[in-house]
Amino acid sequence: MSKKRILIVEDEADMAELVAARLRREGYIVEMAADGVEGLKRIRANPPDLALVDIMMPRLSGTDLVTELRQDPRTVAVPIILMTAKGEESDIVVGLRLGADDYVTKPFSMSVLVARVAAVLRRRAAGLDGSEHPIAIGPITIDPSRYIVEVDGEPVALTLTEFRLLTALVAARGRVLSRNQLIDQAMGLNTVVTDRTIDVHLTALRRKLGEARTFLQTVRGIGYRMATEDRDNES
């Protein structure tokens, strides 16, 4: 198995070097970019297997970098973990809504960071291993082996986490999945996230599905389901 390549986009050189040293010890190939502008250029030129992105950076902030990456078909599927010193829920929600797959709050444990990186890369591999057949509900078609989602035949660009959530819901064929089940299936067992995190990802997913968003239903107090027929829709 080839080594995974990680790009650290961080303007604090000491922090970047510290994180890079630990990830290299874990067997990853690590590169660094000193700010958001450099990070954007490097990711577009040669997309890494994962990007670790600081939020507070000069020239181009981490959230603006996420926006640029998610709007570009070449980089829309690059997994992104945000590193933030803020820790306030509003900043985390903004990052997730824009398309980040996960986050860590500074100061963070290096062991926790390594675990988060491994979990996101596992989810990525599970979505691209070529072992799954296309599945569909209504106008929504998913090809897990090629990381493709279409609505009425038109491609829809989703983040890794959004893709995994949609795949889990469609594969459930109308069954209700709790937030904990969605966390386990889309983000991995033992991943520490809140219900709010799942809600933010699903809100973004609904927006991207356009008119097909009515198939994605909230079951209050329980979780979410995908309607199997258009007449079932009661968002």
C-alpha cells in the first residue's frame, strides 16, 4: 500500500514542523504550505490525500481556502481537517458547513490528531475501494466505487463526509438512522463528534441536492431517513 500524502497549511512554522514530525513518524508523506494562498496553489497542482488546514492565516483564511477547494471539481473530494485555536461552536459550524470533514481545536493532543487523520483516510478509502455497486432512490444515484453522485443525471459535488452520509441513508432504503448510527457509518466508530456536527453536514447536503432535498427527511427526536418515493416526502 502506497504511503498517504498529507499537506499541512499552517502559517506558524513551529506548529507545522511539530505536526509534520509526528505524522512522518506515523508513516505519512508530509508537505507544508506557509499560508492559504500557497496551500491553494499546491492542492490544485497536486491534490494530496488529505489537507490539514489552519483557520487563522494571512492572505487567505482556512475557511476561504475550504470554499475555494469545494468549488473546484479538481479538489472537491480532497478530505480536509481544520485546525482552529478558537474552539467556539460558531467557527466550527462555519467550517463544517463550508465542507470541512473534521476539525481539531488547539491545543490538541498529537495522538488525537493522528487518530482523526486515520479515521478520515479510512472513510475516504471505504468510499473508493471499488467494491460497491451503484444505488439509487428517486432521482438520486450514487456510484460508491467512483465517488459520483447524480441528481436527475446531473453530477453533484459533495464532500467526503456528505458523500458517506448520503450513501448510508440511501442504502438504508427508508429506514430511520439515528445520529449515532450516521456518525458510525459516515465518520467511523469511536469518532468524537456532536449531534450538531451531523446536523450541519446534512443541512449542507440538503442544499446541494436541490429539488431532491425533499427525499431527505428529519424524524424528530430520532434521526434521519431517505424517502423511498416522492409521495413520502414530508421534510
